[in-house]
Amino acid sequence: MKFHCILILVLILKLIYSAENRFDNELCGNFNSPCKNIGYLFNNSRVDKNFNSTFYFSPGIYNLSSSIIIIDFQVGINLIGIGENKNIIITTHKGIRGVISYNSNLIIRGITFDNCKVKKNELPLYVPETLTDYSDDEKLDYLGLNYYIGSGGALQIVYSRVIISNCIFSNNKGRNGGAIFTVLTNITISDCTFYSNQALMRSEDGGNGGAIFFGLSSGAIILKSIFKNNMAITGGVIVQSNSELMIEDTVFAYNQASNGGVFLIFNDSKIESTRCSFYANYANISAIANIQNSFVFQKSCLYQENMASSMGGVFSLVDRTILFVTLSIFNDNYAPSSLIVENHGSGPAMFTNCEFTFSDNFKRQIIQSLFSISNYNFLLLKDSRVSNSKGNVIWCTSNAIIVVYNTTFYNVSSKVINIHSQGYFFSISATFIECKAEDYLVVLRNGARGFLFRNNFINNQGILMIFTTYNSSMIIIESKFFNNIVRNELIAVRNEYTLQIYNSIFKNNIGKTRGCIISVDQLGKLTSTNNYFINNTSVYGTIINFVKKRFNYWHKDFQCFSTFQNDTIVNNTALISGAVVYYRDKIIGNKYTCESCLFLNNVAHYGNTINSGFHSFSVIQASKVHSNEHFPALIYAFDQFDNLVRGKNDIRFHVSSCDDIHLTGVTSSTIQLNGVTALYNLKVNSPENHSCNLSYESNAKKGNVKLPISILNCPQGEEMFDVSYQGKVFQCLKTIEISNIVKTVMIITTSILLLLILLCFGITIAYSEEKVISFGNIVFLILMLFSCVCLCIVIYVSIEPTNFSCQFSAIVFPIGIGILFTLTLLKQYKIYKLFKYSDFLKINTDNLKMVEYAALIMVPVFLLVLIGVIVYPSKPTFILDLNTKTATKYCVSRKYYIFSIVIVVYEVIILLTSCFIAMKSKRYHSTPGTFYESLFNSILIYNYTLVFIVLIPLFYTLQNNPTTIYLIYSIGSSILVFATLSIIFIPKINFLFRRKEIVSTLKKTIETQERDIQRNKDLLIFYKMFLIEKKNNNNNNNNNNNNNNNNNNNFNFNNPIFNVHETFSSEDENEDEEDYIGEGIYSLFNHWDQNKRKYNNNQIYPNQIPKQTTNSPSSQCIDFSKENNIDDLYINPTIPKNKSIDNSPNLFKKTKKKLKSKIISKSANSSPNINGNNNNINNNNNNNNNNNNNNNNNNNNNNNNNNNNNNNNNNNNNNNNNNNNNNNNIINNNNNINNNNNTKRRKSMDPSLNN
């Protein structure tokens, strides 16, 4: 037996290769003398090929300047690292491959190949001749010389048997196979790590296999390894070409490629993966494997968070590829299209006992599906579970066959099955539970065929559960539909469908908007046999909802029929109508009938067991109406079974008219829940005696309805008006006029007023010479009567609005009122001036001036009225009120109201000015001789103001009724006229015709006042004596007794001058005499004593009054029995009654508020003495001579009293008698002058005094 020795060569290389003891020679290669380069040993035949050689590598970095070439070492070469693999690193110079093995047996263990980057164009040192023996052109394409060039950055292995274990391949780079490239090789890789290797040469034959390229006829086993962060153009980790690969317990993570993030498997390759994990790998197409014409078996693998940016989130299948995956988990993988499988080949893709799930954190949107099937291939889902999917599960676009067996679809939010073109779908014992599909769960289109056997649909939600259309068919056997909630129905079939349901149960399902169980369009074949429909709820047609026919797409001769047998229909409810069946469109063929079926407790809230949609309607309306008169139209909607269409509000009705009649109102309405609606407030507008047909339109299958209508004549008392002013809307309106009663009353009232005006005018003219008339100013009175006539004429004219009456009223009414207001203003101003300035000769108030002033004040009114009437003339116009259906004729001017407001404001100013002057003239109201003109004129002004302020707001606000407007005109005018007549003219007429009664009453009043004056005079004398005596006693204590006695002996009680008539009257008796009489007199006496000399130049003493003739009014007694003295009583301003004249001096003033009457009068007749003139008043029958004598005597006495008084004052003031006498003489002279002036003034006012 021959034993071969094994040569053990130990190469010890350190980090620094230039050590002195390192060299390549014949003796190197042992521990004492290691070789510098391992290639030296192989190149110089230092290694015997007949022995199994082992190379031990100590920890360190081995930077090769040339490749290790191992050729024809069939016995074996072992490259073993001593220690940890990460510390034993083989690297190469730039562009140098690490190891080349050909026809050898090679074992590599515990070594790290790092940063071995072969030149991309490096030619192989040896190409086996066997490559030229292959006649298969396709294989030659993958095994040609181009695939050798620059391939395998760390290892290039050809026709060898290699075992690699516990190694690390990092940062290596090659044209094909960034770390390892194999051809015709059996290789086993275990416990290795491949990371950051690259195959990125962008050429036709490069960039394949970021870590490993398994070439022609290679067989590979990968065990317990890790592939991480490897990159390539195709096959980010491994590329297989006509090779076989078995992988177990290996991890692939974070690898990238453009196509096939982990694998690119083609050219009749085979791969079997068991217990592998694929995590976060990425590619544009096929994040895990792009498989072409190969066989792939995956078992117990985990696919998590892998992503393809285009399609094939896990697998892409092309050509005759077979994919079989079992016992695997797919979690949170993603691709916009075909997240699990993109199958464009003709081979099957089979998944058994797999779980496809998505976590709650997965938020990517799946555009298409998990499985995309085409090209007549086959998909099997068996004993699997799909949960939380946010996209379609299976998408089929060809004649593929899809089989789902014992698979559960849980919480799917989109379609589960979506077949678009003549595919076949078999679902056996599948369960759809708690799916919330956005539309449907199962969809069959374009001739697809579906078969559901013993399927369960439980607690699902969506629009539909099953939908077939365009000549597709569905057979459902022994399936259960429990507690599903759909928007439309569970099963919907359309367009020449075939739907067969046998021995299935539909229970506790709810349809939200339409039916609940089945929706068909009557263009197919429907069979329902031995099924149970229990406790289902819908809106219309709980069991079957026949929807509208859209179009017949497939065959014109397609025959529709339906068969219903032995069904049990119990406790189903329709919220509106059709507890069992509802026809949304007209019935095609036979109506629904069910043989040997059980119907029990099926209820429709607004219908019956069988109902249909809106089919026809009827209308009830009036056939004859007045123009623009409201009338309703009642509309009743019916279905095909002549039942009211109740419970709906989506049927709309519209009514239209012909061209001759204009229709308005509520012309459109929707149906009410009771099946009836009404078009309220319809109005037809046209002239009388027109007719046409009203067309009622809707979407009823039976068509529209037309009904005739005609326009009636207006009833009596109404007229036809165009209420739109455009010839479109005509209406009969009641014409509103002024009430006849109001007309009658106002005509009578105005006539009476006119008669009174004429009467006053006649009396004024007839008695114009009378003082009572002439003092009132004849021109003023006539103008007042003229204004009253104008206002009365306005009342007559305003009864009927015409062009003339409107213009006349607009002109005359404001002018008439303005004249009244202006005249009262001027009259009051004249009275005020006359009495404020007593010199009547200085006031020129003739009639011409008065007219001029009135015309001047009225100029603005005339101008505003004329401009307003010319620019905006007032015309009679009908004002239409459609609410009360009345037409009222008014005088309307477009903008005249602007001028009227200005006029009103101007006249209000006149009234306010008049009121102000009237208040200032209040003190002259009762002046004798004026006939109370000031008082009556002031009252008239106040009445004008009150009436004007009240009526003007009413005039501008109450414009809606002609009677109201007329009443405002007429009543206001009547009140003004009546107030004018009653206040200005009636008192004068009364005085003219009741003169004796008035004089008698006045006489009694004066006598009563005289008695009161006499009593007050006596009281005055008594208190005066007491006060004077008290004062003298006080003076005796302060002065010499002789002077005081002389003063007392010389004092004359007649010295003080008091206007007893002014000071005391009958009104003073009610006051407390102790409170103010004594104190008042005492105060008056002191005031007299202190101011005697101050007023000597102005006071008139009795001895200074010149003697007058018996005709003098100051000394003449008035005989009330004579009529010729009555006028003198009223016109003589020198004899006021308890009044004073402003130009007389005021000797004494009141000292307390309780002393109400004036103490000293300021009038010219305030100087009569106590014993003289008062006696004359009490003795009216004495002759004039006696009166003159008494006056003379009294004057002498008064003169003496003044002298005594002067003497007394002289004694108290150091004997100044001469000065006092001189003063008295001066005073007497002045008083005589004053008396003469007063006499002249009286004569100028009364010419009778000159006689």
C-alpha cells in the first residue's frame, strides 16, 4: 500500500511585505523561511499536484500582486486561515483577481477576501476546450468568452469542486459575479458572509450577480450564510444560468439591483430555498427573484419589507417558469403592481400554506394587486391566508386559471378576485371575512367564468360582494352569506350574464341604498333554487332588484329568462318598497314568479312585496283660471303595478306653457314620500280669452302629460293690468278709489266751510269801517279768506286724480298753506312792534307794505313749487299691490318729493318764527283797545303748528291708500280753514252783533275791580299812618325833638304818590296781609324817601297836570250807557287796565316774591291822588266842572304835601330849604312839559281829541 505524504506549507506574511527575511527561492516555503508570494510556489512547481496540499494563513493582510492560480490540482488544495476569519484578509493590487481555479478540488476556510477588484477587460488565462463542444447556441451565449472577461473579483472557478466555509467576501468587484464566478463547477458555501460586493459594469454581458454568478452546469449549495448590501444591475446577489442551487438557512438583506434584487434565475435553472429570510431587498423589477424559464421552490421562507419600484414585489415569472412556495410568510412587501407575483409566463405559480399579511404601520398604496396573472398560466392559493391587504389580491388579464382552495381573506380593503378576460376562477371552501372593499370582492368580466362552492362571506362591507358582466357567468353552490353590509347588493350581474344559485343561505345582510341580495338587469339568465333568504334588509327589492337596462353588447338574439323554485323568503324588509322584488326599469318578459316558494313576514314600509320604479303619473289642475291667479297642480306618481310610488324623493316634475301664455310660480317639484307632489302658486298670464295646453314633464316611462287651460274674464269691479310692465304678466286687480262716504262727508264739510268763508267775506266788506274790523287789517283778512278758498278748492279737485287735479293740487296746496302761515307771521310781528314801541307814528304798517312783505316771504315757495311742477310734473298713475290684488290711482311724481320736503322745511321755519314772536308778544294779549288781536293770532299760530306737525309725517308715510291720502289733504285743509275762521273772524262777528251784552259784562267787571281798589286803598292808608308814626318816633330818638316835632306837624298824608289801582287788586285779597302788605309799604316808603330826588325829573305830580277841557280823556268820566264811548275805551292806549307803558318811570319795585302786583305804575295815567281821581271813578254821575275843581284842589294839596315833605327833609339835612324849593319848581315845570307832551300824543292817536 502506497502512502503519499502531504506537504504542508505555511506562509507567514506580515503587514509590511518588505521584511528582510522574506524572499522567494528554492528554500522558501517553510516556517523558518517563508516565501514572499504564494503564487511563486504554484508557478515554480513547488506544490506537488499528486498530494493534497494545505496552506495555512496566519492573521494578517495578504496583498497579492498576482492571482493565485490553481490548475489541475484534482487531489486538492486547502486554503485555511488560522484564527478568526476577519483577521485573515486576502486582498489584491488594483485590477488583480484573488484566486483562479481550474479542474481542481479546492477548500477555502476561515479567510476574508476583501477589495479584490478585477479589471473589467481582463482575459481569462485558460478557457476550457469543452466549451467549444456545446452545440446549444443559447448556452454558448451565456458561456461565451465575454462572460469570462473580468468576472469573479475574488474567485473564478471553472470545472472544479469547491468548498468554501466560514469566509467573508466584502467589497469585491467583478464584471459578472462580484465575488465568485463559476462554470461547470460544484460549489458548497456554508457559514459565509457576502457584503458590499458589486457587479456594476454596464455592458451587454456585464453587471450580473452582485455576489455570485453560477454559470453553465454549475451546482451550488449555500448553507447558513448571509448576503447583505450587494449590488448589481441584474441579480443583486446571485445570477443562475443553466445551474442548480439549493439554499438553506440563509439571510438576504438590503441587496439591490435593477432587475432581481436577490436572484436572476434563467436558462433552465433550478433553485430550492428552505428556511431563508429575505429582508428589505430592493429592485425596480422583482425585489427577490426574476425567474425566466426555470423552476423555483421556496419553503418555510420569510419575505419581509422587500420592495420593487415598478412590479414584482417578490417574484417575476417569464416563459415556462414554475414557482412553488409553501409554508412561507409574506409581510409588508411592496410594489405598485403585482406585489407578490408578476406572472407573464405560461407556467403555474402555486402558494400553499402561506400567509400574506400587512402590518398596521404599512401605509403604502397598492395600485394593482398582490398577484398579477396573464398568458394562460395558472395560480393556486391553497390553505393560505391573506389579511390586511390594501390592494387587489388577484388580478387576471388573460385566459388564466385561478384556484382558491381553503383560503381565508381577512380584512381586505379592495378586490380579492379581479378577472378581466375569459379567465376561470374556482373558489372552494374559501372564506371572506370582515373585508372592507372599496368596491367589489369578486369581479368577472368579458366572458369570465366563476365557480363558488361552499364559500363563506361573513361580516364583509363594500359596494358589492360579487360582480359579473359582459357575458360572464357565476355558479354559487352551498355557500353562506351572513351579516354582510353592502351599499348596493351582494351579487350584481349585468349584460347577458348567467347566474345560478343553489342551496345557499343569505341571512342578516343589509343593503344600504338599493337592494340587498341580487341585482340583475333582465339581460341574462337567473336561476335560484332551494335557497334561504332570511332577515335581510334593503331600500328597494330586498331579494332581487331588477335595475335599468343599459345596452345589449354581446348578442342580439340572447334570450333572457329567470327561474325561481323552492326558495324560502322570510322576514325580509324593504325600507321603501319591494319587500322581495323591485323593478327599477320597465319589465322585460314575464314578471317575477316563484314556484313552491315560501313567503312569510316580508315587509316594505312604503310599498308591497313586488314594486317597480316610476312608470306613469297623473295631474289634477284647474282648467279655467284668471290671469295671474294662483292655482295648484296635484301630481300622482305610479309604478307598473298601479301602486303609488311612495318613499322616494328623486322624481322631479316640471310644467311648461305655450308661447301665448306666460307661466310663473313653482313650476318644478320633486315627489313626496307619499307618492304625491304639488306645484303651488302656479300662475298663467295672458290677456283675456286665451287658452293653451300646459305640459307636465318627468322621466316617466309612459311619457309626459298635457292638460288644457284657459284665461277667464276679470270679475266685476276689477280690471286687467300688466303687472310686469313688460307685457308678460297680466292680472285682474280691484281698483281702489276714494270712499264714497268720505267724498260725501268732505264735500258737505267743504261746502259748509265755503259758505262760512263767503259769509265772513261779506261781513268783512260790509263792516270794514268798524274799529273791530279795521284794527284787524282788511287786507290781512281778505288774503286769509283767499287762502281758505284755495284750500277748499284743493279738497274738491283732489277727489279724482287727473292730470289737472294732480298739477293743481301740487301748486295750490303748498301755496295756500304758505300764504296762511306768512300772513299770521306778519300780523304777529306787526302787533309785537306796535306795542313794544308805543310811538305809533314811527311805525309804517300800511297794507301795501304788508303785501310786499308777504310776497317776499312767499318767493321761495313759489319758485320751488313752479320748478318742481315743471321739471317733475305730477301725473295720475296706477300703483299695483299684488299682495292685496289692488290697483290704486295716485298722483305720482318721480322726484317732486325732494322739492316738497324743502317747501315743508321752509314753512316749518315760518311757523317756528311765528311761534317765537307769539311768545314774545304774550304780554300784549289783553291790552285794551286791541280787540285781543295778539291773543287770537297767537292761538291761530299754535293751531297751525300743531296741525302741520301732525299731518306732515302722516302725509309722507301713509301713501298706500287713496282714501288715506285724500283724508290727509282734506282734513288738514279743513282744520286749517276752520281754525282760521273760528279764531280770526268769529270773535269779530260776535263783537259786531253782541256789542251791548259785551259792554254790560265789561261794566260789571270794572265795577267789581273798583270796589276792590277802594278797599285796598283804605288798607294802604291805615298801614301808611302806622308806619309813618313809627318812623317819626325813631327819628325823634336820633335827632332833635324840635326838628322831629316840626316834621310830624308838617307831614301831609297826601304826599306819597301811589298807583293804588296798579298796586292792589281783588287778586291780592287771597294773600297774607301780615306777610307782605306792611313790609311792602314800609319798603315802598323807604324807597320813596331815598329816590325822591332821583326821579323828580320824570315823575308827574297832580299839581303839574294841566287843566283840560271836559273832552279830555284823562278827566272825563266814561258813560257806559253811551255807545259812542265804547270805541274810545278800546282804542285809547292811555287807559290800560292793570297794565303799564314802558316809557313811564318805575318809582318802586317789589321787595319780595309774595308781593305779586306792581307797586308803582309806569303808565301816563298813574298819578291821580287818593282823594281826587278815585272819587271821580266812584262818582260817575258828577259833571265835568266838579271833577276839575276836585282835581285842582287835590293838586294844591299835593303841592303842599310836597312842600311839607321838602321842609321835613330840609330839617333832617341841615336846613337846605332853598334847594328843595328850587327843585320843586323845576319838577313842576318839567311835569307841565310832560303833561303837554302826553296830551299831544293822545291827540295824534285819536283825532277826536282835537275837538
